[in-house]
Amino acid sequence: MAYLLLACAIASEVVATSLLPRTAGFTVLLPSLAVLAGYAVSFVLLAKVVQTVPVGVAYAIWSATGTAAVAAIGAVFLGQPLTGWQVGGLALVVGGVVLLQLGGSPH
């Protein structure tokens, strides 16, 4: 259940971040309200997740997945191309999260 909530937190954050350009610096009301609501939902869900998932693992997954998703959305839908270096950097971030998860918890 915690990882489903984490997926919802990530989705909420990604939607909010993707809408940021439409706020025009928080001068356009509806997109601004959507961004604030999206971030609020994301943080509330993340707070629920860290009750059962270690905060380092939860935050690493949340931030890396969100970063990769927003970069992909920017490239596909917002006309913001990614260079080879940027794709490599994203791969390193995601790889780091995988290693963190594979490392398990120390006993």
C-alpha cells in the first residue's frame, strides 16, 4: 500500500511541476492553484509513506522518478530536448535509486 501511495505522490508532484510554466510566475490563478494543490497532495502522501518506508528510500524514489518523468514530459510535450549528457545523468540518478533499494536495510 505504501508504494501505491508513493506512486500517487510522484504523479501529483509531476503534474504540479509540469504545470509550473503555465502559472507565468504564479500570476495566472487556475494553474497556480493546481500547482499548489498538486504539491500539497504530494507532500501529504509522502508523509504517509514515510510512516512505513524509510525516509531515505522513499525520498530517493520520489525525487528520482519525479525528475526523470518531468524531464521526459519536457522533452516529449514541451519541446525541451535532452542532450546525451542529460540522459546519462538521469540514468545515473535512477541507477543510484536502484542501488539504494537493492542495498536493503542494514541489520
